[in-house]
Amino acid sequence: MNVYNEVTAQPILKDLNDWKFNDNGIEKKLVFKNFSEALGFIVQVGILAEKQGHHPELFNVYNKVNIRLATHDADGLTDKDFTLAKAIEGLL
């Protein structure tokens, strides 16, 4: 399993829209029109995550959703995180 650091993650992050490396993981902040759209997005992410067996940290306040991806058993950022991030991008 590849574990990425801030430097080695940068080439992959260039292909992901607005994902940032932070504390051995990647994060993205989104703003939706309202709570219903934000919640609908979270449900879609949950379905993707369940299919991949890799679960993000999701934070929601009204129309804002913050996503954090890191592989806890690797104590860092792995290919699993980038695969899920790319799938999440497909929802947007």
C-alpha cells in the first residue's frame, strides 16, 4: 500500500478539484444551495464509500460539507483515498 506525504501527493492532487493535503489526509470544502442538497450529496458519498469499503469523515452544517479522507490503518494518505476522492468528484 502506497502512503503519500504532502510532496508525493501533489501530482495526484493536481487532477482533483480543490482537494488540499492536510494532516496526512486530503480535504475538500463544499457549499450547496441549501441543507437538502448538502444532505443528498452526503448520502451519495456514503453509497460510494460503502461500495469501496473506505469511509470518509463527513462534516455538515446547513449547506456546507467538509470531507476528509485518510486511511486510518495506514496512518496516512493512500491510493484508497485518491480513488474515493475521484469517485466523489464524479458526483459534482
